[in-house]
Amino acid sequence: MGTLIEKRIELARHDPDTVVTGRLGMVKEALGGWAVQAFTPAQIREFKAIRDRIRSGAVPTYSLQDVKRRAKKHVPE
């Protein structure tokens, strides 16, 4: 099951309400990777401010390995 059409069919079979409620459209956007976002100018300024703080080193960043290691500390065995 690899194509978008096959995924839609499988989803509709799994959840019959999907077609009725319009959730199928949202799934299509998510699978297609083209969901449209409308951000306000204030939100865009905040995103850029966050980006600038990260680039300047003011905000710590972590590698994927660091994140996995830190997450494992919080998972009970």
C-alpha cells in the first residue's frame, strides 16, 4: 500500500466517518505534504526571532542522538 489513492481507500475502510466528515481531505493534505498555512505578520516575526536566537547560540540545540538519549532516561524499564 504505497500510493496516495491506496492510503485513502484503506483509511476510508478503517474509518467510514472519514469521508462524511471531511477528514479525508485533511489526511490527503498531510500525506501530500502541501497543507496551506496562513501566519500573521506577528507570528512570522516571532518565528524569525526564534530562528535568530538559535543561530546566535542563545538557545541550546540537540542532536538526534542527544534527544534519544535524554528521552530514554524518562522511559520506565
